[in-house]
Amino acid sequence: MNAMRETTITTESEHEVLPCLCCGHCDPRSEAATPPRSRYATRILGALLSIVLLGLGLVLARADAGELPGDSAYNLALPLVDQDGKPFAFADGRDRVHIISMFYTSCKYVCPLIIDTLLKTERELAPNQRADLDVLLVSLDPDNDTPDALKRVADKRHLDGRRWRLARAEKAGVRRLAAVLGIQYKQIENKEFSHSSALVLLDAEGRIVARSDRLGEADAEFVAAARRLLGGH
């Protein structure tokens, strides 16, 4: 009997339980019978596997979040407020094609021409293309361009509020956006601004696809670039 019991104990002690692949934990009975070096190696293997799984999870999470391309203008963190007083982020424009420009409401000459040119550019597009295009005009003069001032311009020019947003940012944000878009401006006397008049076309990921400084008429090359983005010829 005693011999039989000893034989059974020996057999159980020689049977090693495999460790958990995620944490390297082993059943205590098997740890007692496993040499220390073997137990150490198993734990290292489990820890390495955990790190690999964690890294894979982070990669998948980034893919789900849809990481922006490095050259996307939407990498700029810029809070804005539109003509209806609604706050939004510049990067909220992602997933839609945009034309972006900068202006200010008290401008008497160049800025009205910028809006005229945008409207003429839109008219060159098919109705379904126009429906998929958004326009963002950001003020160069946040001190004076309140949401009410922006709203007056939008109403006076009969701009489609479903696709057109006139917005303001803080001064530092205006400077950063102008740098990203390549728009130059400088405040001069009598609360006026000297500024470039670029229209900038962004794809749905916020990459700059085309730009135009032509005013008063639609730029054919700029329109063609917009049509390609919007799925037309």
C-alpha cells in the first residue's frame, strides 16, 4: 500500500501544468516540481506576451479612431464659434470636402469679393457635388467679429447655413490657422487688415489639395480639383 501511495505521488509531481499564456501563472503543485529557472522563463514569456497583446490593442484602437495624416490641417487644435454661437472644433470638418478662407466682416472690398468668388465657384459644381461641399470662413478680427456680426453677413449674403460656417477664434488661433493655410495678414490703421485672399481646398482628411488667389470669377483649375474630390468631371 505504502509503495503504491509513493508511486502515485511521484507520478503527480512529475506532471507539469502549463502556465497561463497571458500572465505566466502556474498551478502551485506544478511550481513545486518545476526547477526555478524553468518557472522564471515561463513568467518572462507570459510578460512578453502581455506586452505584445497590449501593443496590438493600441494599434487597433488607433485604427478605429482613424489617425489623421501627418500633413492634415486638422492636426491643428483650434476651437471656433460659428455665426449661430455654436462652439465647434476645426477638426470637426473631417470627412467632408471644404473650401476655407479668412475674412473680416467690416472689410468693404476684398472680403465681399472672396464671398462672391466662393459663390461663383459653387455654381460651377453639379447640385450633388455642391451638397457635399462645406465652406468655412474664419474671421481675422475676433475682437469685433462676434457671432451676431458674422450672422448679419451670412443673412445679408443669403449663405446656406447648412453648409456655410462663418466663425471666429481667439487671436492666437487665428495666427496659427493663417500659418497652416498660408494666408498672410496684418492689422493696419482704422481697424482694417491687409491680407491675402486665398481660397484653400481641403480633402476629407484635411490635406490641402488646391488653392486659388483669383477673385471675382471661378478659377477653372480650382473647380476641377473640387470636382475630382467630390466625384465628378
